[in-house]
Amino acid sequence: MSDTLSILIPVYNCSALALVQSLVRQAGLRRLRAWEIVVADDASTDARTIADNQSVGTLPCCRYVRLPHNVGRAAIRNYLARTATYTRLLFIDGDMSVVSAHFIDDYLDYDVPVIYGGYTIVGHHPHNLRYHYEQAAALHHQAHCRAIHPYLDFHTSNYAIFRDIALRHPIDESYQGYGYEDVAYGAQLQRTGIVISHINNPVGFYDFESNEAFLAKTEESLRTLMLHADELANHSRMLAARHRLCRLGLHLPLRWVYRLMGSRWRAHLVNHPWLWSFKLYKLAFFLSLSAPKVKG
């Protein structure tokens, strides 16, 4: 890995102060000739988190930038890549935490174009739907599982990339709504032949939104997927599941059930976060948006 590093942290209505403080304390940074941490605020509206993030600028080698208007998850990352000083970039979501004292060291040991470290669940939240969803997928967060489908199982929450690659291949900013910009980026890197390597070097995921908020984000992400269904046809498990159900004619009863009781089903999930029910709701909601024409 190069001897310089820009750590880039996009935030929106979350405080990255504790994350930045943990990163500044990492011994691995002492191996570098030069480094920086840049926090870019995508026009947050919460006054307390804005104040927290502004204080990042008082820490050594750190700076805080606040955008005048919200540009979205793809554009904020492209902006950070452009504003970065050094040749190697490390992107970390602002609502993550450092769980390893060797986090930076473990990235510095690799000199590859793109490397994804994954994430792990922190804490115990038995009544939280997002927590149950992430816990069920915990095994698949391991590097040996992610490496089976290296482009499909890539997320922008914790990855390193050479700056010249990030500038030549920016994230697609047509993904305006929540979700799937990372899936599209994995597909883009695959098309251009840029290898994504996977290691076990996770950040901690601890900030679980309410069940209501998670359902809203899930629905928004599925609308985003529907808008980009053609380009993501071979890069989405949800699209593959929809195709199989449509070929079997099973999409019709699920769409009918959603239209009959979707709002009650959703309200029940808010108070009873059952994972199997959520997965079925998610599929039924997606099918309710539209169904493809099935060939063959």
C-alpha cells in the first residue's frame, strides 16, 4: 500500500466524532508519511450532530466540510474522492465504529486496487428489525463468503481504493434514492475488470434505526432497484427471486396479498419484528411495484 492515506467519511444526520477520534488513535497511521481524515456532511439538518462533526476540524490532520445542499450517497463519495489529497482512499460510513486496534494496519498490509473489509454487528437489540436482519446475514459478512461473489457482496461502508481508480470510475450519481449505488458500483468495477479483494477487517455497525425507519428505507431501496432493474439484472438477488416467482406464476398471489393487507402487515412488523415475515413482506412489496415480462 502507498505511504499516504486519505480517510473519507460521508455523514448525514449522524455524528462521526467518536469514529474519527478512534481513527486518530490508530497506531497504523504512524507508519504513513502523510495522512488525513475528511468528514463531508451532506447537508445534515440535526443541529447536535452538525456541532459534533464540526469539532472534527480541531483534531490533528482532520477537516470538516459541509455541503450546502443534499447530493446523495453516490455524489457525496465522488466529492470526497475529488477533494482527497492522497493516492490511497479509505471510505468509512459515518455511523460505523472502529472495533479493532489494528484496523488501519490491516489495510496497510495490502496493495491492491480495491479492498473491502466488511462490517460486524455491535450490541444486542432484540426488538429491532434491522438487528435481526443483520444478525441472520452475519456469516455472509465473512471474507471467505463475500469472496465467492466479490462484486455482488461489496458495500461502500468500509473499503479502500486507489484515488486514480475512484476518479476514473466514479459511483453512478443517477442513483438518487436510498440504496443500490454500491451494488451498481460493484457491477461497474466488474465490467471494467478491476478486482475487488475481500478481507476480514470490519467496522462495527451499532446504530440501528427504528423499525418504522428501517421499513421506510427498505421500501425506498426497492423503488431504487425497480428504477435500475435493467442495469442490475445480473447483480441483484431480489431481481433473481422476482424472475423465478414470475416464471412459476407465484408473483400473482403475493401481489394480491400485499394489495389486500400490505398496510396492516407493515404496521404489524413495526411492533413484531419477525424476520421471516419481513423477508416475505419485502418480496411482496417489490412484486407490487410491477412484474417483468417473463421470457421462456
